[in-house]
Amino acid sequence: MSDKEFDFDLFVIGTGPGGEGAAMQARKGGLRVGVAERYRQIGGGCTHWGTIPSKALRYTITNTMNVLKNPVFRELGIHASPTMEQLRRGTEAIIRKQVTMRQSFYDRNEVPIFFGQARFVDEHTVSIDDAETIRSKSFVIATGTRPYHPPDVDFSHPRIFDSDTVLQLEEKPSSITIYGAGVIGTEYASMYRNIGIKVNLINTRSHLLEFLDDEIVDALAYHLRDQGVIIRHNEEMDRIEGHSDGVVLHLKSGKALKTDAFLWANGRSGNTEDLGLENIGLAVNSRGQLEVDEQFQTAKAHIYAVGDVIGFPSLASAAYTQGRAAGMHVLGRCDGNLRINDIPTGIYTSPEISSVGKTERELTAACIPYEVGQSQFKSLARAQIMGTTVGMLKILFHRETLEVLGVHCFGANASEIIHIGQAVMSGHGQTLEYFIETTFNYPTMAEAYRVAALNGYNRLF
């Protein structure tokens, strides 16, 4: 087929981080690009229901409680208990700014946005709300995910929430049960405990966040319990009863937990059920996710999928990078597009967790001779000044070559600090010695790298 038979070279379905990354990369490469968005505004779940609003709320809660706990304010007799509406007040303004900024990207690059549900008619054609028809040479599916809803849970009940609807919680409950101890569950457990809500965190597995380094997981579990969060491992829901005065979670172990509110945070489903995939012979897995290869191509080579709709790691940062990589592949750049396997995790508990590279468990299983360097935040002057002494930085490095194999951080500013380690791991010949030989500003949190590197280096002799 000739290019004249197509309206676009690339058509992107979804305007979250993955869709935006693909659209902008392809457009900068000179392709004709269009996008579809079924919501009334661009930005996807990241902007409207997930990353941005939840992190904005977390930031407000953390800052507010730090102020209220300050001894100076206590001496002045200032005591306050902010409402959920007050804590959430700035979130909508931030969302508006994000939408305006991202809209400008599409406008400036002359990428048209088609609002409505895109459905495949055939392998090169989609319809928008079963009305307007668009033909494209290639497609990127970046439709994201939504909270999984088991059929026997009544999400219409005013006290039962999922991770999208809980952001609209009107009144602060005195207690909440969170079912699911993944990233979303642990973040909300930490957030709500910080404002004095009693929290039950129900984990269907034996450990929290099993993909993280064991020591970091242990530190998180200890800190959550120290804050007063009740963690219950290896539990499974039997049924949920919503009442006028609370919600009762019945577990298969025989336990029954009653709290003012209930948050379901156990699993997400890909937004693929209304894409017309049956018309093009593409199937999804049990979670509604699409399978892709290393270049993010589906079983149909000209149709790509990126972001949460393909599963792990389900991070906004990863989605954007995956989208750019898919856009590059459409442009003909087939290999080594971006560092798609060097993506750090960022978990916004209080304190934060962030990591990049291998864990001790992985290195041990691979029989790689590694050593550990640690820095406890309680020993850092900057942490003492800020009153954020809970946490640690951990560097894993090869005993013989001193190559940095992994960096794991738990504590204030972890998601920012991690990028220093990520840069050193980027493959430009730097080793552990970089941290030893480099002068860090003092006092800073980044100084933890020098302390940890020296700690590890001293273990070699």
C-alpha cells in the first residue's frame, strides 16, 4: 500500500506517558502521527487517577504532618487535624497544569487528538466511537490499566474503594483496611498512617514487595510496623461485607476485620476489552494485558504496545521510555534504542524506596562474587539537620572489578538519590572508585554514596 492510502504513519491509542513518548518520538522523526484519547482530557491514568494525584496528596500529607509535629508549633499550642478536602485541595490545580503542559506538546508538534473510544476495524483501520474512521501504517496501544474488580465486591458501596476512587475520600476515617500489599497498597498504608488513620495492611504473599532487595523490604516492614501499621501476611479474602458504619473483611484464615473504610489494592486489569482486538487476531492474557517482544511489537509486527497494558514494571517512567523505544523502532532504529532494562523503581512510601540494578538475592543465585557497602542515614549530617534519619543507602559491587551492580535506597529523597548510582552504572567505565574519589557537597544526602563506597571498599581487605 502507498502512503497516500493512510491518514497517518503512526496512530497512538492512549495519551498517558507511554502514548506521549511514542507520539513525540515518532513526530520528531518526521512521521505523520495522530492519537486517540477516550477520556475528556489527555494525560491518562497517570495524570488523572494515579501517579500525579496520589503523589501530590502524599507530598501535602508529609509536609503538613512535619509542620504539625514540629516542636516549635507544639510550644505555641498549635494543634490541627486537616480534613481530606484540605489535604487534597492542591491536587486539582496540579492536574490542570499537567494537562495544559501536555496539551501544548501535541499542539506544538501538530499532532491531532481524536477524543473517543478507538476500536480496530481491521489491521490498519480504527474507528473513533464507531463514527470517524482512521487508517494508519502502524499503531501503538498505550491504554494503561484500571483497578481489578472481583465480581463479588460491591464497589458502589460508599465505604468500599479502589485506588482510583479512594482519592475522592470525603471524610477521614478513623480506620481502614487495605487489601493488597503491592506498591499501591504500601504507599497508601504509609500515607494514611501518617495522618493518624489506623491501618490494616493485608498481604496475599509472604513478604512485602518481593521484587525489592530483602534488606530494603525488611526495613520497610519494620518502619511500617513502628508507625503502627498492622501487617498480615499470607492471607486471602473470603468475602467483604459493607455496612452503614463500616466494612468487614472476612479472611479464609477465619479472621474478620472491621474498619471504617476498605481499599481494594490487589491487582490491575489492562484496558483492552473495548479495542476490537478480536477483529485483528490479537489475544490478551488473563489480566487483559498484551504480550510483546523486546521491541514492543505484538504478534502483529506493525502494532506495538507499551506501558502498563503490557505488565511489569508498570511505572510511568518505564512507560514513557517504552513509548519512545517503540517510536524509534517505527522510524527504523531497531536495536539498542534506549536503556529500557535500566529503569529504576520508585516507591513513594514514607520514607521513599528506590532501586536500580540487581538485588543480593539475584546476585547470589547467579553466583556473582559481590560485596556490600552501606550508609545509614542517621550518620549523615544533612539527614540530622532535616530530621529524616530513617533510612539507608546500599551499594552492591563486584569484588574483583569493583563494577557497581545494584543500588538500593530507603529513606528521604531516595527516588532522587538513586539517579547518581544509575549514572555510574551506565557502562562508561566507572566503578565503585568513582564514589570514593569524587567530592560531594557537604552536607548533602548524596554524600551517602561516598560513605557507602568506603564502607564496602574496606570489606575487601
